Amino acid sequence: MTGVGEQPVLRVRNLVKSYGDAPVLRGVDLDVDEHRVVTLIGASGSGKSTLLRCVDLLEQVDDGQVWLDGQDVTDPRVDADAVRRRIGVVFQAYNLFPHLSVLDNITLAPRRVHGVDRAEAEERAMALLDRIGLAGRARAYPDQLSGGQAQRTAIVRALAVQPRLLLLDEVTSALDPELVGEVLALVREVAEGGMTILMATHEMGFARSAADVVCFLEGGVLLEQGPPEQVLVDPQHERTQQFLRRVVAAGRL
Amino acid sequence: MSAPAREGVVVPPVSEVERGRRSYRRSRQRRSTWVAVVSTLVFAAVLVVGTTSAPGWERTQQSFLDPAAAQRSLLPVLSGLWLNVRVLLVAAVCVFALGLVVALLRTLRGPVWAPVRLLAAAYTDVFRGVPLLVLLYIIGFGVPGLRLQGVPTDPVVLGTTAIVLTYGAYVAEVFRAGLESVHPSQRAAARALGLTHRQTVRLVVLPQAVRNVTPPLLNDLVALQKDVGLISVLGAVDAIRQAQIQSAVTANFTPYVVAAVLFVLLAVPMARLADWATARARRRQQAGGLL
Ligand SMILES: Nc1ncnc2c1ncn2[C@@H]1O[C@H](COP(=O)(O)OP(=O)(O)OP(=O)(O)O)[C@@H](O)[C@H]1O
Ligand SMILES: [Mg+2]
């Protein structure tokens, strides 16, 4: 996607979403360019997860539009399943299927949704598992994994369908600090491999070193966005400064 | 369709695109409704034409759908149905209590309780296995035959007892499945808070279990409702027995059809309630979302 008509992988304009009478997103504009890592930061309840769910069409938006590779995916005529096939998602709570082994969790979508045959799907899955050092646990069940292993498996599961865009929702916040490192290392590796990523995170250190763009979400609005050295080091907006002061006080930067 | 006032709370002017999307969704909705109506009408027409064009339709209509016989039998059958309703209410309460107690007995821990656990298990195995009709005969005719002092001989009481014993065994298994469906981590969390085994079951496990099994329980209630008609085999004068009597009087099968229609009318609200409870349980667990 280079050249004159270069367009972002993901484009969000004036996105509005409320639950009942409570507005959660109040007109969000956001672009994610190809091969870029965009992180969403903001206080708990600021709408990060909601934004990601709207992008993956897990929620119906109340207003505004979302384009994936130039296609308006909020158009009700669009086949939502086809859109979700192009997006990989990793949830905070892993959401691995407890009745399937690690290998079957990873090969489920390639085989059943994308029609890859079993041998090929398993070979690719094993290669991915090998990269994250879990090849030996391929036959284990999710409940037998550590949190970090489970989350890395969930990331590999999302990658197994070779998505255009990877959405990560606080993939480390259910983990022990010592496990956070291994998951973030995997995300960093995936990003360096050229994947386009939109991630919500509380890991400011990671946002600072791995993100191309940091977006600060507050009260359902993107208050500030820019390169990490600007937003995280020299924020223009007072609310951003406040938020970062609290984060620093909590020892997370 | 949500009121415009509510949407106004968010961002007063709704964009052109969103208005387009809403009108498109509305038109899809209207189309779906039309398709449903038309396909239902076509289906009903096929059914009616198919039945009425059968060679024996005239005779069948005379013996099963005779308006005069229907009118004559309606009141007696209705009065019989009142007995069914009362039996149903009593049986439903007893089944619920019996099923719950048996299920809980099976969860008791410790060697002291082994015989109780065994007895509870034997009960569910036996009474789920015995056909209800056979059990009705055994209890309905066998128990009075003992000529014991103080044991009831009323066919209604005996019939209800047989039904409660059978359904209690089924419902006990439903409850047990519900208790086991509560994730072990919930028990762990409760015990970690210092709750005893009993408190854990009563305050944490049981409420979740009951919520999980409400839909299958309501399904059993619908089944129970028509099976209470079986007490007629013991001579209790319920709706089915009345239909039998009226059928003999009028020399026509229409009273049975009347009874069937009344049972269906009784079952419909129950079935809707079951659907509603199922839908509500699902909504509660996966708050929001399109999936
Ligand atoms: N299904 C729902 N029904 C009603 N309200 C909801 C629902 N999901 C989220 N909310 C509300 O929307 C707001 C934003 O939630 P969201 O999960 O997007 O926050 P977040 O930024 O991801 O927070 P966190 O950092 O804690 O994950 C919250 O106030 C939340 O209570
Ligand atoms: Mg969240």
C-alpha cells in the first residue's frame, strides 16, 4: 500500500458509542498506518476497550465511521464476519477455549474459517509455538498454562490467521510483573515483523519504547496523540500531564 | 427503535451517515418481517390444504372436530382441568424441594455421609429408570392394597406422589449438573474468604447453580404439566378422565381434542416464560455486544 493513494490500515472518524444514557466514546478520530504500532492510554473506564470492540464490530456504533483498508466496515451491508477475519484480537483475559488444546486453539480459525488443511495449519502453528518456546506444550490445555504462557498462546492464536490489523486489549494487565516482560517481548517481535497494531495498555514503558504513536483517551475523547517522546515526555494537555503524574507516582513509567 | 430524546443525550446532531445506516437497518427489519409473514402464510396454507384433501378427511372431521360434541364437553373437561392445575402446583413445589434436597445430599463430603450419598444415588437411578405409568400402577394400586392405617387411598394423592417421585429424580440430576457447572475457582475463592463448606454451597455455589439451571427446570415444569394428566389412569377425575367420559357419552373423539387444546393453552405461557428466562440468563452473562 505505498504510492500516491496511500491510506491508513485503520481510519476512525467521529466514533460515538454509549451504553444506555452513558456516553463512552464521544467522537473519536484515529488513524493507524501500515506497519505502525499505535497505543491507547488513559484511565480505567476511559473507553479503550470499547473503542477496540467497536473497531472489531463486536459493538454497534451509535455514530461515526470506521474504515479498514478503505472499506467502511460500519456500513450495515458489510459482512461483519468477513471484516473480523481480517482483524486479530487478543483480550485481557486470554479467552482461550478451555476444551481445546493449545494446538487446537491456534489451528481452529485457520482450519475452520480459512480452510487451511490440518497438516499445514498445525505445521504453521508449531512454527509459531516454537518461536515463543511453547512447542513442548502444544498438547497442553489452557488451564495447565501459566498466565504468561496463556497470553502468548492467545497472541499466537490471533496471528495464526495472518490478520491485517492486530488489536491488543491490555494483554499484560492480568499478569504478574515478571510475566509481563515475556508477553511484551513477543508483541515487540510481532511489531518488528511489520504487523500493524492498535493496543490499549497501561505499560507506559512499553508504549514509550515500542509505539510509533501514543493516544491519550479521556472521557471518551482522544485528547492528545503523537509520538511517544512528545505525548509521554512533554504532553501539551493538562489532563494528560495529570494522568502521567499519577502513573509516575504509581511507579509504572 | 429508541427514542430520539435518548440519542440526543449523546451528541445532538446525528450524522448523515448514521441516519442512512439506521434507515437501512429499519428497511432490513421491515423486509425480514414481511418474509416471515409470507412464509408463515404459505406454510399454513400447505398444511391446511394437505390435511383437508386427505381421502378420510370427512370422517375424521366428524369424529374429532364435531362442534356440538366440543361444546357439550367443554365445561366438564374444564372442571377436570382445574384438578390438573391444583395437582400441578402441589407437585411442582414438592418436586423442586425433593430434587434440591437429593442433589445436595449427593454433594455431602466425608465418610459418615456415605450411606446417605448412596441412598440418594440409588433413588435417582431407580426412579429415573421406572416408567412413570408403571410407577403409577404400583403406587396407585399397590399401596392401598397394603391396607395400612393412615396411608392415603385417594387416587389423586397417590398419583401425585408417583409423579413427584419420578420428576424429583430428574430434577435432582438437573440440580446436580448445575452444582457441578459452577467453576471450581468459585469454591476456592469462597473457601479462601474463610467460608465453611456449607456456607460456600449455600451462599456462593447454590445461587449460581440455580441460575444456571432455571431454563432446564422450566422445561421440566412444562413436561410435568402434561404428565399430571396421567393420574387419570388411577381413576382421578381430571381433564383427561372427563374427556374419556364425555367421549363415551357422545360416541365421538372430539372431547379428547378439547382436552388437548386446553393443555396446550396451559403450556404456552409456561413455555414463553421458559424462553424469557433463558434469554435473560444469557443477556446477564454476556453484557452487551453484537454476538
Ligand atoms: N457492556 C457494557 N454495558 C454498560 N456499560 C459498559 C459496558 N462495557 C463497558 N461499559 C462502560 O463503559 C465505560 C468504558 O469501558 P471500557 O471497558 O472501554 O474502559 P477501559 O478504558 O477499557 O478501562 P480499563 O482500563 O479498566 O480496561 C466504563 O464506564 C464501563 O463501565
Ligand atoms: Mg479495558
